[in-house]
Amino acid sequence: MATTCATCGTAATTNCSLCRQGLCQEHANRWHPLITARQLATTIFNTAVKTPNLLSDILLKEVGQVDYCPDCRELIAERRQSEQIKFLLCALLLMAMVIGLPTLLLLH
């Protein structure tokens, strides 16, 4: 059974990566996949421990794009923003610990 586009009803050529609805090329929006802060941290840690020579590939190479439907665009934008805030807060906390801990030890 052929799937149809959720927006216009024509034959679907791809699926939305979030809701898995069928989409035609006209209604498919291509963006980078959503990567959570946890996925990023565990991938970096596991790669650094197991194969450190691949770390530059993970951090610097272009990520492929996936299809999203127009209805999921706002949801993806909200999720992406919340993941960026989580990552920023973790980075700030780590910097505060790196700077604060030696300072605290030097003062005592």
C-alpha cells in the first residue's frame, strides 16, 4: 500500500523524521537532525575513550539532513532551543567548576 502525503494527499516520497507521516518532496522541509545534549555528551565521551582519533570527525564534520513536515517545524525549533540551553548551562557549570575549584583550594 502506497503512502500519501499528509499535507496534499499525493504520493509520499519520504517520511517526517519526528511524526513519521508521509511527505511529498514539495512539503518536506530538510534540516539537521535533532541531537540532544545527552546524545552529544555520551557520543563525545564514548568516542574519546574508545577511539580518540575519530573525535575530530564527530565534532567537525557536517551532519546529514533529514526531512520534517511543516507541522513539526515549531516543535523541533522548541526542542532544539531547549537542548541548546541545557548544553550552555552545562558548559557554564563546567567552566565554573574548573575555575572555582582551584581558586577555592588556593584560598584555604
